Amino acid sequence: MPFQRFVETGRVAVVSEGPHKGKLVSIVDVIDQTRRSQLTDLDRFKLRRARSRRNHIRTATFLALRKAASRNGFLYGKKKMAKGGDKPKPSKKAKKEKPAPKKK
């Protein structure tokens, strides 16, 4: 009986080996050995550029989530603080004007 479940774009798969083992992935594009060897410099440049943009977007999103998590007390085991803090801030005193120096 021939194999019936071939790789197709749009399918969902589970990674069985490597650093992403056990994660669900979606097949977006299929690149075989002949296509990879026939990539031009422009194609390689476009792939590298797309990877760079993706990493920038992912990093910006991660930093925003990390900032929100630390602000809400979910990061580093900090307790959530009230907006004003525990202690009231001391009131600012008005500066006293120094008298002018006396002339002799």
C-alpha cells in the first residue's frame, strides 16, 4: 500500500526532531534539494530580509509583553504594587529666599 499522507502547503504537522520537537507547525512552503540549489542571490537575499523583519516584529512584541508582565507583577516574582506605592511621598517644601548680603 503506497504512502497516502504527503506534505502539502497548509497542512498542520507535529515536529518530531530538533529544537522545536513536539510543537505544532503549519507547512507554508516546500523547498526540495533541486530548488534550494537553484536559488539565486536575490532569492537568498529576500529570504534573509524576510527573516530579519520577522525577528524584529517578534522581538518588539516580546519586549512589549515583558514590560506589561513586569508592570503587573507577573515577572521576577514581584508583588503587584499600588499605583501610588506603599509610602506616601513627602510634600515639597517651598524654598526660602536668602536675604541679600549686607554692604559695609
